Amino acid sequence: DTRSVLQCSYSDGLASVSVFVQPLDAVRPAELRSQEVVMGAAQLLGRKVGEDAWLTVVGEVPRKTLYRFSQAWVRLR
């Protein structure tokens, strides 16, 4: 299914980061390039990947950690 969501979770035993990759949809405008949300200790960083996918990284970790996860993500197909 081309409309499915890929989820990956990473943890060092104390902190965890979840990464979601999903297709762009009508709810999220295609011109939206990035998004950041902070709610208490939880942080969310989202960005457009290629022309048709959206990457969301969530965790109770420093913003720099989420940024590094999002920048390390490479789409091969």
C-alpha cells in the first residue's frame, strides 16, 4: 500500500525517539517545508522528504537530537 506509514523506534534504555515516514496528503499542504512543536519534555520535528513524503521525529530528547535524526534520514526510492 503506497498510503502506509513507516514507524521506527530507537532507544538507549533511558530516552527514545520515534520516526514516522508517510505520504504527503491533502491535510498537510505540499508547500509546508517543516514543522516544530514542543509540549513539555516532548518535542516533535517534521519535514518534507522529497516531493511526496513527510518525516516526523518525536521524542523526549534535546531538539538537536531530533534534528540529527531528521537530517540523517535518506530516502533511497
